Amino acid sequence: MFGKSIKFLLLRHIGIMTTLAVSLTIIMSIAVSMSGGHRETWQEYIAAREGRHASLNSVSRALGYGGLVHNLYNLALRGGEKYVLATDRDIVAALSSIDQYQALHPSELERITITFLKDELTRARLSLRDLQARVKAGDDAEEILANAPFDLERIARSLASLERSATFELPSGIGSAYWAQLRDLWRMVGMDGFIHHYKKFLVTGVAEEREHATEMVVRAKTLLAQLDTISSGGAQKEALTLIGLMLDEYLRAMDKIAELQVEGLSVREIDRRVTIDDRPALGAFSTLISSELARIENQGKQNLVSMQEMESIIIWGSVPLLAIFVFIFLSTSIFLRKMLKRSLEEVSQRRDAILADDDDIQHAVSLRKSHPLLDEFETCANYLEDVGNVLREERMMSAQQRRILDRLPNGIIAFSAGGAMAFSNARMPEIIDMPRSWFKGSKSKDELLLYLATRGDFGSGVPADLANFYIEMTDDLSVGETTSFTLDTSDDRHIRVRVEREVSNLILLSADDVTREEKSSRAKEIEARTDWLTGLPNRKAAEEAGPKMLSDAAENRQAMAVLSMDMDGFKPINDQYGHAAGDLVLRETAKRIKAELREGDYAARVGGDEFQLVLNRLDDVNDAELFARRLVRVLEDPIDLGDGTMISVSASIGIACYPLHGKSLQGLVHRADEAMYGAKALVDDRVLTASNRAPHAEADETAIAS
């Protein structure tokens, strides 16, 4: 009994001392770890995160109030060189700040948003001179911006997405209520804020834009009042007052704009009459932002110093206390050891007896020794519990990133290196017009491309061959390499798809609806190749189409004819009846020419009253002369000028045939022109075919050989 009592005292002593020592050690470790962790957080903020904030702040300032949204609308309204330079400066500043932000290792989501934003800004920069030219041509400001190759609303959405993405990555404890409200105030007056809606109201006259601008002003003034109550100095209060005066001035300006719109004044005249000096407010914003950033940085440095001091106090204050505990523990243990030697021997004998008699205990011990894996089960269970906690945290973060990804204006889908779908956002099914259920299964990149090819989005051809082409194109991308292609959907939309292989080896596809830009571009291409008066192709279009038609004729071993036609007596019509009558005659002539053409034939207006025709797939060169004579008769039918006046015109036509009169387009046109001038000299005929032995035949053959 004595031995057992002593042993109990010893064990209790050891337990208490060990618990105290371990507790002290744990407290020290936690304190040091927390201090070191906070120190690393603040160091990271000062070294890098502050740089991210500064870069993003620079982007917002370059695009917002006093920046791009200001100067771009002024360019569309006024067209002056200074607005071109100012807008270009804003875009360059924004792109430079975006590049700085990109160098600070942004997240995957941020990189995607940055790509969209840089694409839109680059398109905007390339179009500045075109916008200026359209202003000088007298185009309406609303029409200029509506048909621009960039989308200001998309720039605003991308900037907002980038700001949201950056906000939730800030270190905990950074910033203050003042800084958060100041950021909100800047957003309310900048891109997609009140100045944005104010300018849209000025340009479009839409009452809804005025309501949005007014709502933003009211919210901004509420924030100003809150900021005023927590501002720390006279300079800040003065800056807030200047911003409030600016907001009041804009409210009065919107009332004035509405009155002038009712009077029927043009947008540019209203803009000339209603002017506001934004320089005091811009200076006030600079004061507020720079002073608050300086305050936060100083606070961070002070906290870092305090944490370092606390760490030193904990370490040097805990060492003596720990030494006392160790001394007491060792001295007491030595004293008790002498008293317990005999008792421990007795305890040892009793333990051996118990182990020998107790089968259950013996079995448990032997089972432990023979099955060491049983010790691992508990470790595995603890590990699985830790993994579950980590997965839950990752799911929470993934859900937050998913919400931001779904707000992007572009469709996003990513595939692993093996081609399996990793993720997609909510916009992707909408943009490429596919059922959402398709994106919920275990689909692959190859299946997506085959689906699009089968639907006809890659154009005509064998779907499997088209899909294989794009599969190989995307598979062959190196890390960091990009490519792009355009889908033409069945509902007449155009989707630009950009493909990039990320450092993580993910293949990222982003889809953007560029229907408006594509249609505008194609309309401009058609306009550049169409005669505005007759609707026929112009000389440029004829020069582009001719070689292809000649190549087809040579490949199919068929005859082809080039006809040069010039109106006879057209100038007297202009002189006697006016240019309007002359235009009517040209339109009617073009209409009659198109009515006589066969499928595959071609006609273009190449001069004032000159036309060029190409007849394809002729069985005999004489067929060209028969066509020309029939056309002359059709053109001689009287034309009604609309006021009861009937006039008749005629035309002279020269013909050159392939391969009889030449084998190059230039040679055939030259021979046809010569024949046309010869036809004009005839008395009783208006059609002449080039002679078989023309003086330029040798030159023509030389051109072909070269």
C-alpha cells in the first residue's frame, strides 16, 4: 500500500509538472507563431499587396472619373486632337497599370478578367482616329459610340469583376471603414458610376440614364456625409466639400440639359453650352486617396513593430519561468526516486503477475505487437478528418470564385491536359447556345468541338474533319501560347473563341459574342467594294473577282469573255436634264444589265458611265457577241425620268475572249477596251470583238509566263 501511495504521488507530480511545462511551451509557440504570421502578413502587404492595390487604383483612375469614360465621350462629342491624346493617354496608363498588376501573380480568375479588359482597351485605342474622323464627318455621337469596335459597358463590367476579385484576396485586418467607403465613393462617380450615366444621358437623351446618374449622386452624397463624420483632418474635410459641390453642379447641369433637349438643340450644341470644371474635384479625390493610403501603410508598419516587440517580450519573459518549472520538476523527481526504488520493484512484480494471470490483457498486448497496422487506423482517421476540413474550406472559396466567374461577360470553359472538362461559367451555354445539361456531365474538349462542327458552326464540310482540325490546333498549343477562331452560328451570330494553354497545363477557352463587330466589319467591307449609286460591284471588287474567275475558266478548260461597255451620249443627259436624271439613267442601266446576266456572270461599274462584264462558261466565243447585241437592244428601250419625259440611250461594247485574245486579266481588259473604242467609231454597229492577232498579244503572253 505504501508503494502504491508513493507511486500515486509521483505520478500526480509528474502529471502536474508536465502539464504546466507543456502548456507553457504551447502558449509560447502559439504566441510566436501568431506574431510571426501577422508579421509575414504585414510584410507581404507592404511589399506586394500594397502594390496590387496601387495598380488597381491606377486602373480605376485611368478609366473612371476624369479618365477614359470622361475623355472618350468628349472625343465623340467634340473630336478635338486633345481628346484623342487624352483618351490615348488614359488607355496607355490603364494598360501599364494592368501589366504591373499582372506581374504580381494574380489568380486564375483575375488573369481571365485581365485578358478581356486588355482586349477591349486595345480595340478602343486602335479606333480613336476613326472616331475622330467620324466626328469631323458630322456623324452623331450616339451612333459613333454604338458602332465603335469596342464596348464601354464590357470594360466597366470587367473592371468591376477585377475589383471584386481583388477585394476578397486582401489580407485580413487591412484597411478601415474610411478606406472602404472612400473606394465605394470613387466607384460611384467613375466608370459605370454617375459620370458614366451623366455622359450617356447627354449623348442619348434617355431619361433612364438621368435617373441612374441622379441615384448615384444621392448615394455618393450619403457616403460623403459618412466620410465627413470620421475624417481626421481639415484637408480631408475640405476635399469632401469640393466633391459635394461638384455633385451639386452636375445635378444642376442635368436639369439644364433636359431643358435644352426640350428646345430641340443638338447634342453637340448642348455640350458646348453646359460645361463643368472637374479639376477641383479631381484634386480632392487625389488628396483623399493618397492621404488614406499613407495612413494605412503607416498603421501597418506600426503594427509590425508592435508585434516584433511582443514576440521579444514573450520569448525573454517565458525563458526564466520555464527554467523554474524545469528545476522544480527535476529536484522533486530525484528526491522521490530514492523513496520509490523499493516500491517500484514491488509494483513491477505485481505487474508481471497480473500480465501472467490476465488472459485478456495478454491477448491485447500480443495483438498490438503482431498487428502494428492497428496503430495506423487512428492516425488515418485523424488524417481523413483533417482532409475533410480542408475540402470544406476549399469548397467555400470555390463557391465565391464561382460567383465572380459567372458574372464575367464572356463564356469560360477549361479542360485538363487530358481533355476532360474542369469547369465552365454560367455564360458559356448562353453564348454558344448549348443546353446547360451538356456542361454538367463528364464531357471533353474533343466532344465540344465535334458538337460545334456537327452543328455547322465551323462552316461547311465534313464535321469529323473540321473537328479534328480544331482538336489538333488546340492540342498543339505550348504553355503560354494562344490561338483564336470564330464560330458562325445558325442564328446568324458570330462568336470569337480564344484558346490558351495555362502554366498549369489547363486549356482555357473564352467565348465572346462579336456579332455586332463582325457585321459592322463585313458591312464596311461590302461598302468598300460596292458602287453606292447602282449597287453593282465597283472597280476594286472587279479587280479582286476577275483573277478567280479566270483561274476557274482555265481549270475547267472553258471559254470566258470580258466586256467593256461605255454609255453613248450620257454627258448631254446630265447637261440637259441634270445630274439627278443622269443618276436615274445609270441605276436603270445597272438594273437592266443584272436582268440579262446568267448565273455565274459578273458586272461592275468601273467609272462614271463605264461598266465591265465577265461572262463565264461559254460554249463558244460567239455567244459573247450575241449577248452583247441583245444587251444593247435592251438598253435602247426608253427610260422614264419620272415627270413624263422619256429618253433613250445606247452603249458601245468591246469584247475580248479567253483564251483566244489573251490569258491574263489585264490583257483581256486592255483588249476589250480597245475593241470598245473601235465600236464607238463604227457607224452602223455598237459591238466589236477584238481581232485574233492583236498588237498586244506578245505582251500578254509574257505577262502570263512571268
